[in-house]
Amino acid sequence: MSQPNNITPISWYGGKTSHRKWILPLLPTSDTYVEPFGGSGSILLHREPSNVDVYNDLSESLTDFYRVLRDNPDNLIRALQLTPYSREEYEYALNHHDDPGLDEVEKARLFFTVCNQARAGLALSAVESQFSFVRRESYSDMAGSISRWRNHISKLDSAAERLDGVRIESRDAVAVIEEYDSPDTVFYLDPPYMAETRSTGGEYGENEMGVEDHRELLEVLSDVEGDVAISGYTSDLYEGMLSGWSRVERGTRAQAGQSGSERTEVLWCNYDVPASGDVSQSGLSSWA
């Protein structure tokens, strides 16, 4: 199933929507594909299905949302089509999306609202003052923010179709890696980047990773049988522990709200990648 267009339905801090076109061709085909840090799911959603696909994230709000989208898309999409883009709706969703006893569709609706009505994917750290509104017109005489909101909703059908059959889990990443590791597994990891490489902190809330967490993760990855690709900004720890791995760089703009306009995104791989580090997606199957 080809996915030429962006079908990522939520804005999420650190999401790889803007990087998917160069990352996807560098991931080999496989019997099993696993994302231990699923986040927005933008890589998995645009990758051809494997026999086994696994999306994992410690954020239960994320995994609950994607389960509802996979299992009950019609009711969720209808509820979101009836949801206005407004400060009042955003503030209500922000304050109530974690309320106990919520119907699963309502919980998913509120979470989607926080993700896509807050500024720049700041759902985990959003506050009431971060409602996103841009007055400039985008199309059909709508403000840009409103047209983007409707665009996110329009992606839900395709995202739900791609999620069909995907295993969705909310467990520790290392446990997931150890369970699914095999010579026929490809892991793509997009963990919270090391704090020293980011100009701000706290965007991942209780799921932030310290230096020792990163060290443990890299130690585990050094022993896996499967193919591994991991994203990050350059750091002494990663450059040292992954010194024998293939390495592909791409320039990127800093996340909105961060200082510094340019960053270098790095993809480390424990397998050989094409020398140019730039392969068309159509050529993936012949290379993998």
C-alpha cells in the first residue's frame, strides 16, 4: 500500500513527519517491524505493512487514541467532524482528556483536540495559553489554523486503514525490543533526544530519558539480532557507543518554540546503508 501523502493525524513533539521521506527508504523490508518509541507514528503509518507491525509508546493517551482509531474509526471521526476549532473546546479538552470514566471515543476525541489545537505539537506540556490560532487565510476563506485542523481530521480514514492489524502496546521500550528481537526484525527508534542536545526540556513529561536511560538503551541495542535505526541529535554518548554504525545526516529546522534555527538530524543504523544515504522509496525493496 503506497502512502505518498502525509496521513499522520496528530501533531506531536519530536514527530518525524518532516523527515519521513528520507528515513523510510533507509529502513529495510522485514517480517517484523517495531517502533519502541512510537510517538506520532509518522514512520509506521507511511511504511509498507510487514507481517507483524508493532507500535509502542509509554504514553497511554497516545496508545489509547490509536487503538480507538484502529478499532472504532467511524465513531471517532464523526465525533471530531462535529468538534469546533475554538479556545473553549481546546481548554475543555486540555482539562478533561484524562478524566476517569470517560468513554473511549470521547477520551480519544479530547486527546486529538489537545494535540491539534495546541501550538507546535506541545500536547504533553500544553497549557491554556498555548491555544494555536493564526488569522491568515489558507484556503476557502478559512484561517490557517482551522484549515489545518480540518486537514488533520481528513487524514483519519487513511491512518485507520494503515493501523489495521498493527499491534499497539504501552510498555517499556527495552522490554519490547527484547520480546520482538530476531534476525527478521527491523527496529526504528525515535526516543526523547538527550537533554544536552535540546535547547528546551520537559516536553516529554514523565517519559523524559536521562543519560543513564540512553546508555542502557544503547547497550541493549548493541546486542540485538535485528536491524536497528535510531534517530537523534549528535552527542558524545551516541557517537561513542555507536561508532561502528552507519550514519546519515540531514539538516533540519528546530522545533517551534526552540532557539536556534538549524539542527542536524542523525540516523544511526547497525546495517549498511547506500553510500549516498539518499534512496528513492520505490527502490527500497530491491535494496533491502
